[in-house]
Amino acid sequence: MIKKEMITILGSGLSGMGAIKLAIKKNISVYLSDHSVISDDVKEFLLKNNIKFEENGHNWDKISSSKEIIISPGISSNKVIENIPLFNKKNIISEIEFASRFTNSFLIAVTGSNGKTTTSYLIYHILKSSGFNVGIAGNMGKSFSESISDSQFEYYVLEVSSFQLDDIVKFKPDISIITNISEDHLDRYNYSFSNYISSKFRITKNQTSDNTLILNGKCENSINFLKDLKIKSQLIIINKNKINNEKSDMIFLKENKINSTINNNYLMMNINNLSIQGNHNIQNSMAAICVAQLLNISNESIKDSLRSFKNIPHRLEHFLTIQKVKYINDSKATNVNAVYYALESVKTPIIWIIGGVDKGNDYSDLIPFIKNKVKAIICLGKDNSKPIEFFSNHCDLIVSTNNMKDAVKTAYEFAKQNDTVLLSPACASFDLFKNFEDRGDQFKEEVRKL
């Protein structure tokens, strides 16, 4: 039996272990439960710190006596309630909710279907380069809880997913950003796009008039949802006319120049001076500019940071050119919208590598790019039937492969001078790879062997 004051943590991944480390530091009794095998190094840590645990399944009767349950992003609170229906759902919380209880830092939270990692790192880079005591955490390499456990920063840039936002209670960012919203993870939301959008907008749940929400005016899904939503936070919309309680500050693109008047500070920057190119990265950069100007960072520092920023791996990563053929690793593109941005940004003929675990994708929006830019499609997955069936009417050259070596070799054979080989899969990676990072790393390794 678990003690009444004990917290149960579900999942021994980065999120769960971060929560455990923070709980240990705060002298909070915890119990770990994982439906899979717990790795040896995690077990060693748990035993060293006298943390009780179970693996290969959840003992729901035991877990039901917990004071609270902290769930990892991959676990739905609805699943928990299905197994222990009498448990108070308000006491099922996400790891970011738990972490937020132990900091008074200024929180900048970024969510969205695409671009949230790049935007988070852009903001972090600007703040760090400007001398801010800032950390970055969340839905990437290091959890919010572990970061707080290791060191306290005055400012945090947090990448947060819809899964993490589903189970917040009091989590309140000082600045929230929704980069864009497109169909993704619908299997988690009863295949309701509206439910998914609602989840993203939970980032505003606890914000007040002292806080700010930044939205992408080019995202019709966000703007349309906003019309029926009452929010208390101040509103800044990138590339959009003033609506509702939007601040008089404006930020927009005109004649290839970003113009911003945030905080009555006029900034102009030519988009050709941005270190990362493409329409989507212009939007990401504009969101970062909004945050920087809200924090009164000088225009010079903002521009210098945007010029010096280095893109993170697996996001339109231009990493090699061989015999005048560019090879781009965009393994993080796990949905159609992300691939749309990738195909849009490439200006040369494309050999496109697509495939993996399809999440109910509708590829219709990609057809114009396939007809006008893509000269060959290489499907990479255990089951390539859907992309082959869909694109066979729009591309004459389609090949099926089931390993990265063959996919890269085939792309090399198809490519001519001034072509681009683009890995932008539109699908999850778990059929053939550990994760999208593993997929991207294998792509780069095979390209280096050419």
C-alpha cells in the first residue's frame, strides 16, 4: 500500500525521472510505476535513493491510494481514470505543473504543432546572448523538473506539448506563444481537431492581464478558434490587424523586412539577414523578436542573435553537399504541415524521402509541390502502401525501401547536380527507428558514406 501523502509518478523516461529528482530534492515521498521494463541505470538511481518502484505494468489498486499522480506526456489522464475511476482527476497532473510549484522564475512557454523547438531555442539564444540568467527545458532534452532540481534560473524558456498542457492546474506562463496549429496527434483527442486546438490553448488557462499571448496571424486555425475564446492575457498577433484586446504593438512583414513596434521600440530587419531561412522560420523569428522586445532587449542584440543563431539538428538541417547535391535532414518533420514548410523552402528539384508510422495523414496540400518540385519519392517504412498509392498519380518515380541505407543509396542514384535530397518523413519514426533523432542520425551517417 502506498502512503496517503505519497505521489506516484507514471513513466521512467526523461519527464518521470525529472519529477523524481525534484521530489527527492524537496523531500517529497514518491513511488515510480512503469508499464515497461525500467532500464538498469534508472533502477540503480532509484535503489540508491530508496525510491520504491514497479515495472512491466501498473498496479492500479496500489496507485489509487496516492495523494497525486504525475503522468509522463505519453500517458493520458483518461487512461488513468479508466483504471481507477474513483480517483480525483484534479489530482492527476503533468510534470510541468509539478515543476512550476517550485519556482518563481519568469516563464516563457512555447507550444504549437510545428516550430516550437526552433522558436524556443531562438528565444533562449537571444536572451542568453543578452546576458540573461536563462535556462531552456520542457519537451526536449531536459525536463522542467530536472532543470529546477539542478539549478534555478531567473528566466525559463519552456517547450510544452499539448499532452503536457492537458493536465496543468495552476501552470501560468508570463509569456505564452502558439506558433501554429495543424492536425496532429488526433488519435489522442478522439480524432477531434477541435479537442486538439483546445488543448494547445490551455497554455492561456491561468494567464491574467499581466501576461502576454503571442499568436501567428497566418495560422487560420488559431485565429478562428480565438474568436470564440475569452482570454485575459494581453494579445500580440504576428502579421494580423488589431482585434479584441490585442496590444497596439504590431509586428509584420513588408517588402522582405520584419517591422516591429513592440513596447514602442521600432525594429526593422531584412529577412535575408536571418541565419535560418524559409517562411516558417520567419514566423519563428518574429515570435522570438516579440519576446525579446517585451523584455526590453536592445535591437542591436536581437539582430546580432538572429544572425548568429545556429539551427538545431533534424530541423531542415543542411549538413552536406556532395557533387553539387544538397542533403537536408528534416527528420523532425513528423506531420504534413512540417513537410509543407520544408518543400516550400527548397528551391531546387527534390528527391523526397518520406515514410514511417502514418498518423492519419492527409497529403492533399502537398500535391502542388509534388507536381512542381519533386522529381522522385523514396518511401521509407515497414508499410509504404499509403504514400505509394496516394502519390503514384502525381509522381512518376516512386520507390519503396525499408532501411535507411537503401533509401540514401537510391536517392544518390536519382540525384543530379543542383538537386536536393530531402529527408522530411511526415510520419512518426517508431516502425524502423528509436525516435526521430535516430532516424536523422542514420540518414546523416549513410550520406557521409557516399
